[in-house]
Amino acid sequence: MLSASADNATMKLGVYGWDSQVEAIVRAACREGMRIGPGCFLPADGGAQACGGAVATADSWEALVDEQACDAILVGAEAWDDARTAGLRHLVQAGRPLVISQPLTLSMLLAYELDMIRADVGGPLVPFLPDRQHPLMKRLVDAVEGGLVGVGGLGRLESIGLVRRLPLRSKEHVLAWLARDADLVRLLIGDPQRLSTLAGVSTDAAYASLTVEFGGEAQVPARWQVARGDMPAAELTLVGEAGQIRVTMPESTAGPAVWTWQDLEGVEEALPFDGGEVMLKTLCERLACGGAAVKSQASLPPPAAWADAARAIELAETVPRSLARGRAIDLHQEEFSEMGTFKGTMASFGCGLVLVGLLILVVATVIGGIAHEAGWALGEQLMSVWPFVVLAALTGFLALQLLPLLVQRPS
């Protein structure tokens, strides 16, 4: 792991899978003179197009565990499968610094599992969510905060809209982009408390024109909508009493993308933005801080933590349920941890134990009565021991509640 005084040019990045997000970071790293490799699950050219030379390949994730092999690992989502998931768990358990594409897979359980492992071993997990660090996002946050209290150029804020234009509008593509854009929604309105969907049908065809509405603590409606476009891009609009502010956010992996700010008077301002370069800088800062969260400059929102990425995936995973039920879904702010998982498991197990105990009571009483009438002494004796069986099971269950005290580690 790099120290705070290490030269970034000496950094070496391993690659575990490939996609456009990993490619953006690799391009930025090669411009900085960093080395790339080894790599697993690379495309046919071994990433040569992105970094100007072939990348040494490895047969499995085991080659990336060694700290001497690379300083950090880039994890891509293309063609993700269960075998790669198992390798990713091992890399997180080893405490390797990882930059993970958002989303790897639309599995809330995997995202929170990785978060619990990260909390246990302390390794840095950096999600690919660079958009929140664009300078224009700070302006949008300030405009929202001013509009909520009825001050500033917008006046009182009425609504927030984000239109995502996509060339491919299948269910997988739409939900994957929502898992990225949901982070911007959370940045602007806070953690949503309710999610609802608008679509003509509840089949996969609904995702081509999907609209998702978020309700947050600020009680300002935020709407995310899918539209057709030749290239992935987004338009974020704040609507207030005095007019609207619009930010156009195109996507680019080959270089900086030019974001455009349009103020209340229609005056436009363009600012370039390289997401790969921003994420590479965030990674270097995390390594220099020994894995601790980076304190962002006062002029920018803080970089996304892995908990932010997991929450965004959870929001995207909720959409199919809302479509299937045809109604809004209340979102609970539940903290996922090993202790929380243990308590939930024990609560479910306790309910099941009570039901089984009642079933044993009924069955033993009936069979014991029949055995008594039939003069079957052995059967009557066997059925008379059921209270001791239930008592032993309940005693064992109560003893399990002491398990956290035995395995609890100091904070």
C-alpha cells in the first residue's frame, strides 16, 4: 500500500474484469505514467487499446492478493458471474484496495455483504461514482439548499428532474444506470423515504419509458426518467418559483466529458469533466490516508463511500417490486451489519421455534390420549417427555443469545 509520500507514477494497478468504467480509470492512469497489471478476465486485446500496451494476464484472482503484484485493483462488471463474485469476496477479505464499477450486479445482498467484510478488515472499497464530485454538483446542492428555505435565485424549490437518455433501454441497462444516478438523487434530497414507479405495463417493456419518483426528507419530489438517446447522457433540472436551472451531463470514456450549466437567464457555461481521472485521484487519496475516508475540499461534495453505492443499488433493486405491485414502496433506513444479521436470524428462528413447540404440544397431547385409551404404556411414556424436549430447545435458543458477547471484538 502506498504511503502518503509515495510517487503516484510508481503505482501499479491490477485489473479484475473489464468495462467502460475500468477503461476510463486505466486511460487516466496511463496518462499519469502508472503501470497496469496483472489482469484477470480481460478483453481480447488485454486492455492494449486503453493503455497503449498489452497487460500481463493472470489465471485467477489469487495473483492479485499479493501486495507486491499491485497497489490497488480495478474491478469491472462486464460478463460478471458467480465465480468472479467468489474471487471478489476473497480480495475484500484480504484487505486489498479496490475500485469497483457501479454496479457490479444488482444484488443488494452482495453489496451489503461486501460492506460488512470491509468494516471487519478495513480495506478501502471505492465505488465508481465520480459525478457527485463535479464542481457543478456543488452549485446544484447549494441551489437546492437555498430553494428549500425560499432564498436564492430559484425562489422556493418545486421539483427536481433527472432524464437519463440511453441507446439501450433493456431492464438490465436501465436499472444499472439508475444505480448510478440514484447517488445524485440522494446527494440532492437526502435518503429517499419512498419510491414509486410510473409505467404503462409491468413487464420488461416498461423499462424503456420508466419513470421513478423519490420522496425524501425535504419533501421535494425528485423524478428520474428514461428517454431515448444516441449516446448515454443525462439532464438534471431544478424547477423553482423563479425559473429553472439545467445541467447537461454527457458520458465519455475516451476523455473529458463537457458538462453544461444553464442558469435562470439561459446563459450557458461549459466545464470539462473526466470521471476516470477523478476516481484515480480519489483512489490515490484513499491509499495515502491508509484507507480512511477522504475529507473532500469545502468546494466539492465528499467522494462516495461504499455504503452510498450499496444504498443506490438497493434503490434500483426496489424498482421491479414497485412495478410488480403497482404501488409506492416505503424505504426503511436499516443499518446492515453482522450484529443486525444475527438479530434478524434469531428473531426468525425464535418465531419458528414457538410454532414448532405449539405443534409438538398438539401432536403429543393427541397421541398421548390415544395411547392412554389403547393401553399402550410405551407410547404414553414417550409422549409425556415432550415438555422436557421443548424446554431443552428453548434453553439452547436462549443460550445462543449470549454468542455475540463471546465473539465481540473491541471497536
